[in-house]
Amino acid sequence: MFGKRSTSDTHAGAAPPPPAAAPRPSTAAPAPAPKADRAPAPLPSSGLGAPLISPSTGPVNAGPRGTNPMIQATDTRRSESYYETKGTIFGALIEAIDLAQLARLDADAAREEIRDIVNEIIAIKNIVMSISEQEELLDDICNDVLGYGPLEPLLARDDIADIMVNGSGTVYIEVAGKIAKTGIRFRDNQQLLNICQRIVSQIGRRVDESSPICDARLPDGSRVNAIVPPLAIDGPALTIRKFKKDKLTLDQLVKFGTITPQGADILQIVGRSRVNTIVSGGTGSGKTTLLNCLTRYIDDDERIITCEDAAELQLQQPHVVRLETRPPNLEGEGQITMRDLVKNCLRMRPERIIVGEVRGPEAFDLLQAMNTGHDGSMGTLHANSPREALSRMESMITMGGYSLPSRTIREMICSSVDVVVQAARLRDGSRRITHITEVLGMEGEVIITQDLFVYEIVGEDANGNLIGRHRSTGIGRPRFWDRARYYGEHNRLAAALDSAENAENAISA
Ligand SMILES: Nc1ncnc2c1ncn2[C@@H]1O[C@H](COP(=O)(O)OP(=O)(O)O)[C@@H](O)[C@H]1O
Ligand SMILES: [Mg+2]
């Protein structure tokens, strides 16, 4: 039944050619605009210390395959004398201005106000500085007073995926899939702690010795985790997953070599034809990006409800309700879990439910949803292979306290999940879709799966970049064939599978 399509197969006969599910242009970004006062990075200075990491190395959204953006992982730091001078001026400034009043000004006016006072302090204290040094210092101070201090130049860059602060002296970033150390540092752990505090206070939380762990979000949508002493031994650790204003599209993933054009076609069909899908992968492997791509092909007239820990998905459809979990408040009350959201979703007459990240017992509710007429529901989860994704679901349900026999849970997974898409970040920093795998059914106690596409690593070039290829497994009629046919996508599906297989034959010939 799942064998190769024979040439005499006339499945493509009667139905009209399917409408191409063209991606919609990504115009309206629902995310709030970044802070207006986010200044460009300070200009490099010759006098006061070494330049910071360049504010715009490399192209935005550069793929691992493209012109590899130069990562200036310079470990140069500003000199001690810079921090001394800045400390002096900063101290005098804080005494001179009324911070509460400053907060009422808009960003430009506040900056002007600070500029005037800083210039005055420099004059009074007889500090010798060039104009460019003064400008740099002013930017630096404004960032401290109005924004996120030394993090500002990093936050302003769109090519950075993650910012990782390990105490005041060490800041790493991830650019183009590679982690690199920057020259950014904080004056001391107190300054870093103050910035952590400023970030989390925006969502009404605090982070200090008595409450040392906190998740928060920047106004631009970036996700933040702060963990501070005594739990973090060497000073506050701050991790920021930058919000990408322009999410990657399937076309871009094809350009980066993350997936072949045929594979991308199949994913489009999966998205449109209401195939229940799990996106699996490690941290930062591109799961959310992929889920976002899949959602672009959902028809405009469907009612979609999304559940996320921090809203990252950017659905383009008009009929979307976005839900977000809530951590407990300072008294440890008021938490709304993912499970609460997904359960509530079912009472909201959804046609599809999209769960940003399945981590726990909500796996059960998502499966229920997939099983009860909410076809085309999707979610991501953390696993290293499609098989592992399925067994992770099983253990999430078991650990959620459902006393169901494992066979029952597996049967439930089988009857709910249609396709698992596996994402991976390879050791050379490139991101690949390594599997598009179908769940077929049970054989005894075991879930049977079938790969449609796999990625194989065949070698490594002189620069340490992995060489690999996407391989079609020659499956002609996937299990979701009828579903694709129902949505008029079967011709396109056949074409994509054929073309993938022909490419395969051409290689092996
Ligand atoms: N195929 C890809 N090629 C290049 N960069 C990618 C790709 N997929 C994702 N990214 C980037 O990697 C970072 C992490 O992606 P994300 O989808 O949030 O990962 P996850 O949800 O698995 O943690 C983001 O900055 C994203 O833009
Ligand atoms: Mg994610």
C-alpha cells in the first residue's frame, strides 16, 4: 500500500490541477517595534579603549551556506581607564539628574538631557577627551541609563540569534550558527544585575537572591532568562534568544540548503492539507522557524489558536487567537501552564491548534486535539530523531500522571501524529532538515514510521564544513496522499516526489 507509485497509476487523472499554495508576503509583523531609543553601536574609539565588536558584521539572515559572515570574535576590551572615567562621570550624572523625571521624557529628549549634563560634567571635571570619545561615552551612558547598557549594540544587530552573558566579564553571541566570544563586558556584576533587574521589572517580576531565576521578554519580543547568584556562581547569567523581525521563509531555507526544493514543496503540502505535524529538534535547531514556515500555508479561512510560552510565531492569517502561558507571580501564585492553555483552546472552537513547544503533559491534550477533528494541528518538541520524538511524547504523557498502558499511549500517538519533521543544527553551524518522516501505524508494540526524505552527511571539506545531501527514499504514495488529494494538492505532491526520486536516480546513475 505504501509502495512505489506505478507508472500506470492514474491518480492524477480526474482532479483539476491544484491551486499553488503560494506563500504570502510577510508584511505586517505583529511584534512590537523595537525600542526607538535603541542607539546604533558606539563608534569605535581610538583613545578610550579598543573598539567593540562591529555593529553589523555579516548580512542579516545569512545562511550557513551563504557568504559566511565574518564573525569578529574580537576579545578586545575597553581599557580600565575608560571604565574609571565613565564611572566618575556616571556617578556625577546620577547625582545631577532626576531619574523619575527623565523616565517621563521621550527617548530623544532624554538623550539630549543626558548629553547636556555629561558635557557639563566633562567641562567642570576637566576631563580631556576628543569629540568622538565624548560621543562614544555618551552613547554608553545613555544605554546604561535608558536601555540595556553594554548589551545595546548586540540587541541592535539582527544577525545575532542568541546573546549569552556569563557574568560581567564574558559575553558570547551566536551568529550564523556559530558561537563566538565578544569584547563586550559590564563594569561589574552589580551593573549586570541592575540590567537583569530592569529587564524583568518590565513584566512585573524581580530577580535577586530571594528569587534568583526569572524568564522575561524584551519589548521587541526577545526571550530572556536570568539566573543570578547564589545559584549562578560566577555572577548573573543572562541568556537572550533574539526575536527575529523577519522570520525565515521556506524559500530562504531552500537557499541555505536546509531543505531541497522538493522537500520544501512537500512541507507546503503538509501545511496546507491539514496533516498533523510534530517538528522535532534540539535547542536552536530551527524548530520554531520551521513551524512558522509551515503555518504560512494554512488557508485564510481557518480559525487557528496558538499556545506559546513567549509569542514567537508570526501567523499571517486573519483568524488567529494567540495565547501565552504565565509564570507564577512573586508569591508563587497565578501560574497558567501550557496544559491549561491547550485544554482551554479546545473550548474555543479551534480548527487548528498550534503549540509552540510541547514539554509536558500538554502532549496528551495536543494529541487529543489532533484526534478529535482539529486536523492540521502542530507543535514542536525537543528530540534528536523522529523516533525519539515519538518516545518523548510517550514519556511526557506517562510522566504527566496518566495511568494508561504504554500500548494505549502509542496507539494514541499513531492515530494522531501524521508527520514528524526533524530539524538539526550540525556541528559546522549549518541547520538542516534531516528527516521528513511519516507515522504509519503499529506493529505489535512498536510504532512503524517511514522516511520520505533524509539528510546524509557524506564528508567534510577543508574548512570543516560538512558535505551532505538530502536523499529521497523513493516513497511514491505517502500516507497523507488522500488528504493531499482532498485539498487538490496530490498532483503537486506527486510531482515533488517524482522529481526528488529522479534527482536521486541521476546521482546514483
Ligand atoms: N535553516 C536555518 N538557517 C539559518 N538560520 C536558521 C535556520 N533555522 C533557524 N535559524 C535561526 O536559528 C535561530 C534559532 O531558531 P529557532 O527556530 O528559534 O530554534 P528552536 O525553536 O529550535 O530553538 C534563529 O535565530 C533562526 O533565525
Ligand atoms: Mg523554539
